[in-house]
Amino acid sequence: MLQPLKQAVAELGYINAAFYLAGRLLQRVSAGRACIIRYQFFAQPVPEQPATSRPSAKSQIRMVAPDDPVVSRFPRPPAVIARRFADGATCFVAENDGRFAGFLWLARDAYEEDEVRCRYELSPPERCAWDYDVYVETEFRIGRTFSRLWEAANIHLAACGVRWSLSRISAFNPGSLAAHRRLGIRYLSTATFIVLGPVQISVLGAPPFLHVGMTRRPRLVLVAPVSR
């Protein structure tokens, strides 16, 4: 028990490690009916003049509509994908030699969290967007697929006048946190969700700060930085 504790503290810090271990214990004693989920929210600047890679005959990035044939190859449940498009999300798809290689999703104005009950509202809506579910197939993770997806997304966002792309990262994922920090992102706030069967306790870093409910979603306003 002592070694896992030391490792968690070394990777996550004292506070996140405490929540992580408490969550693991909660899941175990509740047989998976209870858990703790903790997010950190960040803002990544959108370049005013995004970089562009040299065109590739094999690799293609494009924006797709719900009826595009490639959608059937997405590694997510069809109902989830349908809801994203119905909510007005934008999807960029990477293909390599005609094969699905990955995707990146963008939302404007607001995003309905799909792991817990919470609605994120972006402020100011005209200057920020929400990026989520950036996915690259395993065989294409060594290469430029990931960067090409972001290049396409940044070009699109810059053309729309968006200056910040907001996202959330699990506070229990040190690798992802470290990778995003190297991109020059700005920390915004933290939210902790304690799920006890149908009851969810939300401890938020902004108003309403605390929310307890069984069906209703708290509304969390995420404010983009004023300046770069």
C-alpha cells in the first residue's frame, strides 16, 4: 500500500493523489457504483496565423458531415456520434490512403459533459471553442496525423475569430497533463465530481461552486484568458 501511495503522490501531487486513491477505494467498496472524477480545465491559444504542413498525397484531413461514409468507422457508439452532430459539433477526420486514421471534435458556445452531469458554457463565446475526443488510431500515432488534425482545427478556428480552445483533462492523467503544459496552455480551474449511485456531488472552481443532484446538471462557465 505504501509504494502505490508514494507513486501516486510523485505523479499527481498530494491533493490529486488523495482524490485518486479515495476514488479507487470508493469504486472497490461500491462494486463500481461510486467513483470520483476530477478534471482540470485549460485554454490553449489559437495561432493567428496557423502553421500548415506540406500537402501529402496519402494523408488527408477534412471536415465531415453526419452522412459521410467514414462516420461508420468511428470507434465510438453510433448514438454518441449522432448526438454530437445533433448538438452542432464540428468533426475533422484524418485519413491515410483512404483509411480512417483519427478525428478531432470542436464545439462552440457550450458542451454537455458525457462522463458526468455537467454543462460547460464558454465565455466569451465568440472568442473560444471547446476541443474534445482527439483520437488517433494506434498505427498512425507515430507520424504527423495528430499535428495535421490540430493544424486543420486551428485554421478553422482562426478563420472564425476564435482565439482560445478550451478543454478538460483528467487530473489523474499525469502524462496528458505534462504533454499539454508543453503546448503553452493556461490553467483555468478544477472540478471534482463524486458519484454515489444516482447522486452526484459537484465541487466546482467557479459558481455555483457546489451542486448536489440526481438528474439536473450544474452549469459551469469557463472564461477564456483576457490576453495571451
